[in-house]
Amino acid sequence: MNKNIWNAFFSAVVFVGFLFAAVFVTPAQYRADAYAVTNARIVTGNGSVIEKGTIIVRGGLIAQIGENVTVPADAKIIPGHGPVATTKELRGFLTMLKDTSGIVDAGIKAHKTADQLKKDKALAKYDAWANGFLKADAFIDMLYKDLKR
């Protein structure tokens, strides 16, 4: 198989894995109704490529894909850019999402506020993950809000 085609295929598979990890990591009652993966390189089923496309997922199903897709107002936005990841990295990411959701959920059940969880450094074991655009305190706030619903 041509190396470029293989790289595009692998990128698409990893991207879809991240998408499903983000969408399905929490129980349905805690999930937002819509997600928009933006600025993604999308390889379609027929092999054509959309360099900066958007994928809309609603109710756990892909609702729309394209270059000029309007992001629904109720959608959570997932940036679709970044480096390609390995299966091991994807599994680590999924484990981190499940574990951090569990930690924050346990804090909620213990009647802690988001500020208390931040003060307690509840997600300290995942500090290495907080070097990107989303810092630990903002992540706690996001998880707390979603899980508190």
C-alpha cells in the first residue's frame, strides 16, 4: 500500500478512535447531545480527502461531514488538529478520560465543590496531560459541570 495512503488511513482510524473516546467515555445521561470535530483532516470512504473539515456527531452517530458544515449552537467542540497517535497513546488517553471522570464523580458524590477538587489537586496524577490548551483546573470545571447534570 502506498505510504501516503497508509498514513492517511491510519490518521483517520486514530482520529475516529479519539472521537469515539471523547463521545463514549461517560454514560449517555452525562453526554452532550452534539459534538463538532473541527479543522480535521478527513479521509472519506471513497479515499477523497477533506483537508479542513468538520464532523458533527449527534446522539452518538455521525450526522454530517464536510468542509462548510455549520456547527450547531449546542455542540461541544473538539479540535481535530494535532499529531497522529499510536494505539497505545489512544488507550492511555481513554484510560485518563475514564479515570478523571471517575475521580470528579467521586468528589461530587462526596459533596465536594469543583473549587475543593481543584484545591485538593484531585487530578494531580494526570498533571502531565495538562500541558496543552486545557489546564487541570479548567478540566475539573468541565467534568464537574457535565457530571453534575
